[in-house]
Amino acid sequence: MAHPMGVLIAGLVIFLSVHLVPVFAERRQVFVARVGAMPYRAIHSLIALVGLVLIIWGFGMAMEEGVPQLYFPPVWIRHLVMLIMLPVFVLLVAAYLPSPITTATRHPMVLAIKVWAFAHLLANGDLASVVLFGSFLVWGVVARISLKRRERAGLVTVRGGPASNAVIAVIVGLAIYGLFIWKAHMWLIGVPIL
């Protein structure tokens, strides 16, 4: 039987590696020119899906079998984490609705992942969680540095948009946040928030 941490790490390597391809912009452009944009997206999506399935499977097995506890977060940290998580869903929605939020944060999806990972590192001290959320936090930092460089080189353009999109992002994002606090986190992850 597969070792849970091995499956989790393999999934993270696959998933995050495919999401680091844009860091190597020139090689990516050569590959896209060779296979075409649509086949590239299909290959990228398929590899990412395999990685995501392995992450979910490995993490689930690790939590079920038990892993070492590296640190013990105090009970009150849950309230801080709930506060830190507040903008995450707004940023996720804003990633798909260009607005002043996009202009201010530059790359709302990457920021959302970094905040999500940091918050979950505060709340979870077990080995599987530290590996999972720590990996995503490192990826977010690397991706942001790469995006800054590619912006300066003119390879990435940040588009702003109307304030109405920001209002929609805030309303929809806070609604999703409310659902996660209420029940969705329990339904999807198996861990109640309240």
C-alpha cells in the first residue's frame, strides 16, 4: 500500500511543478508554439488534475492514519485564522473579475493562496498539514516573484476593471466565506469551523 506522505508529496510535486511552468516563460512559449495553445492547456490541466487527486488522496490517508504533531496551535488561534481567511474568497472571486482589487493586489489568486496557506499553517501543526500548506506558501512566494519579473519584462499584464466588479467580488466572496464558516468546510474537508 502507498505511504500517505509519499502520495501527498508526489501530488504536491506534480501539481505545483506544472503551476511553476510559467516561471520559465521562454521554455513555456517554445512548448506552446510546438504543440499549440489548446493542447498545452489540456496537458497542463490533466497533469494538474493528477497532482490534485494525489494531494487529496495522500492528505486524506495521512490524516486517517495519523502523522506526527510538530507543534500545537493554541485554541484561540482559530479565531485569528477565521479573521485572516476573510479576504481569501474575495480575492479568489476578484481573480476572475478585473477590478480595482486586481490593480491593488496585482495577482489576487496568488495572494489568496498565500494567505490561505499561511492561515492554515497557523491552525494546523501536524506533519501532513505543514507539508501541504508550507508547499503552497512557498509556491505562492515563488510565483509572485516570477510574476513581478514577467510584468517588468512585459510578458504579463495586470488589467484593472470597474468598481462594480469589486463590489460583486466582495459580496460573492463574503457569501462563500459565510458558507464555509457555516457548513461547507465540514462538508468538503470534514473539519467543522464552528
